[in-house]
Amino acid sequence: MKKPANHQRRKEFETKGVVLKPGREKSVLNRHHWLFSGAIQSFPSDFNDGNIYPVYSAGGLLLGYGYFNKKCSLTGRLLSFGPTRPFEALRQNLTEAIKLREKLYGTVDACRLVNGESDSLPGLVVDRYNPGLVIQVSTLGLEKLKPLLIQLLSELIKPEFIYEKSLLPSRKEEGLKEQEGLLAGQLTEPLLIEEDGLTFRVYLRGAQKTGLFLDQREMRRLVQELTRGKKILDGFSYTGGFALSALRGGAAKVDLVDDSPQALKMAKENMALNGFPSSSFRLIKKDMFDFLKDETRLDYDLVILDPPAFAKKKADEKQAGRAYQQLNYLALSKMKPASLLLTFSCSYYVRRELFQKIIFQAALQAHRQVRILTAHRQSYDHPVSIFHPESDYLKGFLLYVS
């Protein structure tokens, strides 16, 4: 007896693509890029981790194309939606991401060109450091596409170099080693980057993130507006981005605290490069928690706390919450009345609402009245997709402390 045509079509899509469980297609129809293992009913018989496959609903509707890795609970990431072919989408989304930054900034020395899922390019970050590019690849699927990505970036931008800094915890779960090195062209360090009247000396090798904290551009501008004639504490100062902005804004004195001698060395170089005398700043090599514990009173008009991520994975959320509360409690309990606290968290797993609750608990513990003046303003080159709010990782508050 001949099988019905719809049964044959069902068998065809089941063998060729990834099929979702009944009712689990809603997120993809809403243009969300992630698929967790629990949403997947079946994989094709010839499945290989990291490869691209069409994605179907349980009823056989083509939802898009994505790459998959069974080693990860976040198993799949969509590169395209509907019938658009994945390589066509890759080129189109990369081109659109670059055009957006050109529209926002024209030509600038440094900005983020690709912000992962927010630019419909999951697993990929591309930063421009004039005259070259730095990329981060966080997934096996993107690792397999890396030669194509280098080709497209070379064609669309024509950079002098492409440097990779894929030093991400997520790569371990994907079965990948950390990767850093020159992929194309020639790199001469240090790079000189100009931003809002300041010059930064940037070293890519051995640097945190991709070299400069590009996501804090708008907040560095805010610091310039707040600091005339004031005394500033730049905690977790790294190479001095906030400290430089404070001095550019007319700060009377800035103290930089970081436990990395290399970071403080680069901060000193940046100070000299911008013509700020050594009498205008003080470099303090110390763990920021220890610094706050050892100080009896913080005689500063503005305290800035921009620590590294305390939560690298979901399991770190509670421990990170305690660390953020302790850090902010130590600052709030010792700050002088009528001073400002600019505090941040870049831990993706500590959501904005949770971070505000943590600050509330710290203020309560410190017996201080605290008011929010403004929330963090993310740089425009770090957009957040309305369909993928998880890309909103950085959060912060400017607080008035009575």
C-alpha cells in the first residue's frame, strides 16, 4: 500500500534537518536565535557538531537555518529565519552591521562592528581598532565558519590586520581551546586610538576583552561631565579609561586602583600620552576589595566601580551576587555624604533587576540613603536586539549617596 504524500514529506524533513518538539517553535518564529536541547525532537542521521542544518517545526514548517552542538545545553543558534539561506544571511547581516556603525559614527578609530545575536550573527564579536579588526569566536559553529568570516571581513572592510582574541569560557563547553593570534595582515603595537579628545595606547596581545572597553564609551563621556574640580576614585581602573575621562573633564585628582601592575603601567603611559602631570593622579596596586576594607573613609566626590565579571556561568550567580553586594556595601559604608557612586556589573547572569536589588541590599546594610540618578547608557555600537534581550549584559547605576 502506498504511503500518503504528507508522510513522505515528513520523513524527508526529518532526515534532512533538526526537528523541534511540538509547540517549541514559538521562540524561533519570534526571531530568537537560541535553541536549547530540551526543545529538540530529533537530529538528522548524518549530524555533525558545528555543522549548519535547516530547522523545522514538528509539523514540517521550515523555521530557518542554524548550527548545532550536542555537547552544549544551548545546542543550536539560528543564522537565518524562514527560507533565507544561511550564507546569504551571513553576508547580509555582516554588511548591515557595518553600515549601522558607519551611520552612527562615520569613521572612528575604535568601535564594535558586530555584537553577536544583536546583529543576527550569534557567537561573533568584531571590533574595529583602526586600522584593523579584532574578532572573538565563541562557538564551534562559528569556528568552522571562520575562514569564510575572514574572507568576508577582508572583502567588506579591507583591514590592515585581523587579530583573534577568543579567550572565552564558553569555548570550553563547545569543545574548543582558547585562541589568540594574528589571522591576516600585519599588526604593529601599540595602536593609538582617539576618543572624545583623548588618546589611548592599546595593546591587543595580553589585553582584557579586545583591548579597550568599548562598551563604556557613553559612560566615559558621562564621567567627563561630572568631574570638574572633584576628587575621583577609579576602582578596577585597568588602563585608566575612566580616570583619563575624569581628568579630561577637569578633575582635581584621580586615584587609580588595580591589582595588575601591567594595567597600571599602561594607565601611566596613557596619562603621559595625554599630557596629564603625575601630580594629578595616583596609581595604587591593590585588590579593590582590600583597598576598600583598609580605608576608614572614602574622601572622594565620585567613586567608580567597574569590576570584571564575577559570574562566568549560571552556577556562579549566587556567589557573584554576594561579591557585588560586598563590594558596593564596602564603598557605600565609607563614602562621604553628598557623593556619587558609579557602579557596574558586566556579568550576563546577573540581570539588571537583580543588580538593582543587590545595590538595594548593600545600601540597606550600609545604612545609607541612596538615589538612582541614571542607569547605564550602553554605547550605540553595542545594540540590543528587541528579539534577543539576553544580549543586554552590561548594567550600571549612577547613585547619589546621602
